[in-house]
Amino acid sequence: MEDILGKAMSLLREHPLCDSCLGRQFAMLGYGITNGERGRALKTILLLDAHLRLGAGDEGALEDLRALASNGFFEPARRLLEKLGHRAPPSPAECRICRGITSRIGELASRALEALRSYEFSNLLVGVRLPAEVEEAEDALRAEFGLEHGETLRNELSREIGKMLVGELGVPVEHRKPDVVVLIEPFEGSVEVWPSPVFVAGRYRKLVRGIPQAKWVCVSCGGRGCPKCGWQGKLYPTSVSELITEPIVEAFRGEDAAFHAAGREDIDARMLGRGRPFVVEVKRPRKRKVDLSWLEEEVNKRAGGLVSVSGLRYVDRDFVRRMKAERAEKVYELVVKFDRPVSDDELKALEEAFSNIRVRQRTPLRVLHRRPDKVRTRMVRELEVLGRLGPDSVRLRIRCDGGLYVKELVSGDGGRTRPSISEFIKAGARVLELDVVDVLMEGV
Ligand SMILES: [Zn+2]
Ligand SMILES: [Zn+2]
């Protein structure tokens, strides 16, 4: 008791502190009362104590009453001084720690409510950012007076504003994965809303050749538009990523999006079968709940037969990481043309030779301009001759590790891929048509 009151009085002798900022230095003591109530109670007891001591002729008591009236902004101390015929000193302009912010918590909360109004969310987190010197001054005060039971101004502000928002909105505070963070800078007077991204997963099929997966930005102008790209800023009119993300971003009223996929197919390859797993990350969404079966139809309608999506569902950021880390096996169907007729026996031997075989590939010449030159090893699990299209051309199905360059597996890429189909048959071989027909990924 002595200690708390002694410390509170020494604080007020030296520093102007409002009720909240005094009470906050003892915030861990007691429960279910606000810091403002704590501070007010301390000042009241100190006033009674000083009054008692004054009557007993204690010299210091008058100074303490003066400190309570000025540094304590405590009206009852001022009234007592005047009643006893003493002049009350003027109060400093503002509280040393909060500069009056704690009296504006309600106002900050209503501004946060206003900012949150156009967002959809089912939980939230309040963040408060204070100028470094404010936090440092508070730390210094605690060290100077040996205060061990306090909390920080930042803590109090975020908790109290959080309580008001929760009361108004009826949604809980979520610390780990909040739908929105409302970031308040009370000293700057700014309130910002940071909605966390929405992740929508599915599989896509690319039904035509000639569309890149990602938007291909024009290298001549960097996307600003120039004669070379016909003022489009990109080299292809559209891409898988644009066709899928645009309707999704609109539906969630997001500001931007990232398109994540489990690998990619070449521009001239289709993506068929069940499709390739992807995730659209919608950034700064205003809506978080969209009917995904409606959205699936909407994407497919707008993609006009170029691309289609299926199995749309909500996932989290962790799913994106897992999807990208997994090197899923791929199944391809391709038309291969040899530069001479090949016999059925040769094709049979090919099937046997390319079952569970390890292939070493140096980075293909065609991508060497954008990828480092290195050797990678991938397995071909299964090669099946589906049928003949002529004496020198066949349709194949190949199941292999993700990341294997299939065109080079066929051609040998001038000896950079070994073994290769061309090397095995001892004839030139190239891919005429390539489709990805499956991406084997568990749970995706
Ligand atoms: Zn204060
Ligand atoms: Zn350009």
C-alpha cells in the first residue's frame, strides 16, 4: 500500500500524468477496472492523505496538494487548495505520456468503425503505432521509478479500442489470422484498414494452344506500351492468369491479385484432363464471402472457351506454400514425328526402355536466355505408345516427375538431355503437339 501510493506521489511530483497514464503504471494490480479508474482512485487517496498530513502540520503536504492539482490535473485538489486559502498552480498543457490521447479513445474507435464500414470480415485485430519517442519516454519513466506492474500505452489503446469495436460490431478479436487489421496512429491521426488476402484454389484447364500462363510483359517498354507490342504492354492479348484472376478479383472487390500454380505448361501446350492446381490470392479484398459455384460459372463464362476452372474452394496461405513445394508428377500426351519411319518393334523397345528411367537434363537451349545453365535429374515413370498417326509419327503418353522438359526428352536437345527418345531410336525426333493431361497432386 505504502509503496504504491509512495510511487504514485513521486511520479506526480515530477511529471504531469492524466488519470489513465498514472493508473496504467499499476495496470496489473486489480481486475475489471480501467486505468482511468485506477489513476482517479490513487489521486483521491493521495488527496485525503495530504489533507490529513496538512492538518498535522506536515510541511510537504501542501506541495503534494499543489502537485495533485497541477501535474495530476485533479480538480478536487484544486478546490481543496482554494477552500484552504491557497493559490492553486496552473496545470501543464498536457499529460506527459499520452498528450491527451487517452481521452480520445472513443473518437478513435468511431473513426476505426467508419474506416471498417466498407469491408466484410468475421474477426479483427486492432494495431496501434506510436511515435518511438512516446514509447521510449514511457519506458524511461518505468525504469526511473522502478514500476513493475504497468502496461504500455500502446497495449491499453489497442485493448480499449478493440473492446469498443467488438461491442459495436459483434465480431471477436483474432490475434493469429485476423480477417482485417485496423491500424491506428493516434498521434498522426491516421486510421488504416489492412484486410488479409483471400485465397481461392481450384484446377484450371487450358483448352487452346497459344496462351501463356502468366501475363507476358513487353520487354521493350516494361508494360507501358510501345509500337513493338502494339501499345498493349504485353506480347499476348491474354493469359491463363489474367482470364482467371480478373473475375475473381472483381467478385471479392480486391485491389490486386497474385496467381500461384503447381508448375506451368508451355504456351503451345494445352492443359487438359482434371486440370492444373492453382490458387488466386486476392489482395486487399472488401468482400470475403462469395458463392464459389457462381464464381466458377462466371470465370468460365467470361473465359469464352479458352480456359475453364473447376473445384473452386477457400484455402489459406499455407496451402500455397505446400502446393508450390510439391513437385507433382505430370502426365503428358504428345505427338512425336521422327525423321524416318519407325517399326513396331522399335516402339515396343522404347516403351520398355523408358519405364522408371533416370534422365539428366542440362537447361534447354530454348530457355537458356532466362534460366541458369545447370544439370537436373528427373524420372520418367512410364511411357506408353497410344497409337500411330503414320509410319514416322506416333502419339505417346508420358508420366514423369514435375520439372522434366518433355520436348527435350524427345529431341535430346543436341545431347543436353540424356537419354532421349531421339538417341534411343537413333533418329531425329520432335514434338508436334503437346498436352498436359494430368497433374498428380494429393489433396489438391
Ligand atoms: Zn495521459
Ligand atoms: Zn512494349
